[in-house]
Amino acid sequence: MASISRDKNGTKRILFMDQYSKRRTIRLGKTNQKTAESFLMRVERLIDAQRTATGIDSQTMLWLNELPDAMYAKLTRVGLVASRQASKDQTLGALLEQYFETMSVKDTTRIRYAQSRKLLIERFGSGRAINTISTRECDQYRAWLVDKGYSTAKVAKEIIIARMFFKQAVRWELISSNPFEGVRGGSQVNQERLFYVYPHIAQKLIKAAPDADWRCIIALARYGGLRCPSEVLRVKWTDVNWAEDRMRVRSPKTEHHSGMSERLVPLFPELRSVLIDAYELAPEGSEYVVRRYRDPTSNLGTQFKRIIRNAGIEPWPRAFNAMRASRVTELAAEYPSAVCTSWMGHTQAVAEAHYHMVRDEDFARAANQLTRSPGMPDGFQSGANSGASPSQNTAQQRAARTGKDGQTQSQSGQQSVVMPVPSSCCKSLQSVSSGPGGT
């Protein structure tokens, strides 16, 4: 990788090929062999860190900090480290300030990054030179986040964002390597914060809502599965197709993906009834379903927790996300994954990692549909296998063995699946409105 060359006058040089396959030379002057070999070893570590885009180890970082300016400048000229003066001038506060000036993200993302910025400043200080932050300190930063009581998912996200900040510093050639590279982030999935909002709870919340806007917010999040507030606040009355029982949803979260700027969601019966009531109460010419609470500074989460308590329920973590996850879980139990992901606007992998939950009724249904297991009596078959009662199974099996009237007996023993309806309960379809303003 690198080698020591001896000149006739007794001086020594270190020769190596940089990441662009260009031959580089570092002149050491007159020095003994042991010192030259020690310098060579550290140069090779810098080359490794540069080629693999990993952080410089703490021992090498200490060695760099102790190098005389003249020798450090030689490393700068061959591209192994950033300029010492530039690094001194570039503080953590200045780096983050420049990053926020140049990034182009949504307001919600900017707010999220600002939280990470605050934590980095709290730990390292705004005036800290970024080239003095070692990989060991980055590992200690992760441990510090854990000690503050943050969840595993929160810690993982903070490490990812910090790594992104310093990756930009490498790209701007402010530092030679990213000290956060290699710091273990961990899983961003937090199953402990998942909460299933049962339908009867949702109904209590709708009854406790102070106005029609809040009833729509709750129904859109819980029964429509919309992201709140980003998708909920963008729904317009013109998006609601009463005749076809579906609704258009605009998604700023996924709009940067091709074909995912919007999607169609069914008008589920629970959602439709709430929207009909709100439509009848809305002033003429109203554009948005939710008219109030559209101010970006309005904290819907705090207000929603107040509604939850007014309904006599203890608030749960990530209140709006849990509403969406509850609808995703219900749909996954009834419809194919391709249908669910199309309606909800995410991938199957995201659904399984962040939304799907096991409900009490899943256990109950499994317990009532036992399958045969080792040790069960011969001939035992449960409803889960046959879909019929044990007595009906016995009759069908006997008929199958004799080969006589199998089809006739099995059908005659069953009741009709059509429920008779009195003619007085029937109405002409043409006289029923298809929704607000229907024909």
C-alpha cells in the first residue's frame, strides 16, 4: 500500500497511490528507520480510512493533533487530511448552519433535523472543531443518548441523522472522513409503542370530539388510515367521490416517488357517515373537509390527547400513527397485500415493520379454529379445516365412502344462505340518494 524510499543524501520518503491511482510522495527528511516506519503505519491507516470512507481511529486522530504544522501540511497536500486551518475555522455550529441553509426538505423534516441538531450541540458544543471529533466520541454520543432514556428507534434515527450531517462535511472536504461511519445505529422499529385502537374506542373519541372538523380528523385517521396531519388536512370535498364510494388522498410524504403523489381510498361505511354529517354542516363553498386547525403551528397532537382524556381513555404513544396502524392491521386481515398497500400508500415491508399488530380477536379466532395436532383422536377435524360442524363432516364422509347421494345429502342438510326480506323493507334504488347532493 505504501513504502519507504531512501535517498542518497540520507533523507526518507513515503510513497503511495492515492484513491485516484495517482502516485503521491511525503518527504520525511533525515530521520531514523524506526520513526519512518511508525509514520508509515499511520499513513496507511489514513489511506484505509479514505478508501473505505470510514472514520479515523482515535489513536491516529490524537497523532494528527500532535503533529507539527509543517508535517501536517504535507499530509494535507497529498489529500489525506483536510487543512488544519480550515478545520479549525469549521466548527460544529458552523457546519450545521451551512447544512440547514443548503438543504431542501419539507417543513416537518426540517423540524425533525432541528431536534438532532440541538442534541449534537448539547453534547459536543457549538464551537467544537469538527476535525477533533473522534470515532470514540461518536460511540460515546450513542451511549449518551441511551442514558437519556431514548428508545432504541429514537437512538437509531439520531445516529443516522448525525452520520448524514458529517457525510456532507466530508463531501465539502471539510474533514477527511466521517467519524460517525461505523457507529451502530440499531433498529428503528419500536414494537412497544404500537397500540391497537379498537373500533369502540374510535367511536368514543368521535362522540367526545368538540366539532365536525375533529370528527373528520379522527375518522380520516382511524377509518381511512390517512397520515395525520399531512394527508388529513389536504382532503378536499372535491376529492370525495360519493357515487363510486372512494376518495382521493394527496400524500406529501410519498410524492417524490413516481406515481405515489396520490392514491384512492374506499369510503368505508364508518368514514362515509362522518363525512356526510360534516358535509351537511359545512358552509356553502367550503373547499377543505377540515376547515379549522390548518395553521402549521397548530399542535393537533396536544389537542387530540385532550379529546382522548375527555372520552375517559388514557392517551397512548404516537396517537395518530396508532390510528393509521389500526386500520392497516384490519385491512391486512381481510384483503390481499397488494390491495392494502395501494389503499394505504406504503410498501408491504413498511407495513410489516411499522404497522401490523396482533389483536386479541386474532388469538380468539385461532383458539376457536383448532387444527389437528399429534395426540388428537383419529378422525378429528376442526372447523378450520372443513368449514363445517363435526356432525355435518361425519355425514359427508359417510356418504363419500358409500358413493351414494354424496352431493344430495350434503346440500339438503344445509340451511339456505339467503335471508328472506319482507317486501315492505325494499325500496327503489332510484329513490335512494348516492350521497350529499345525490341524484
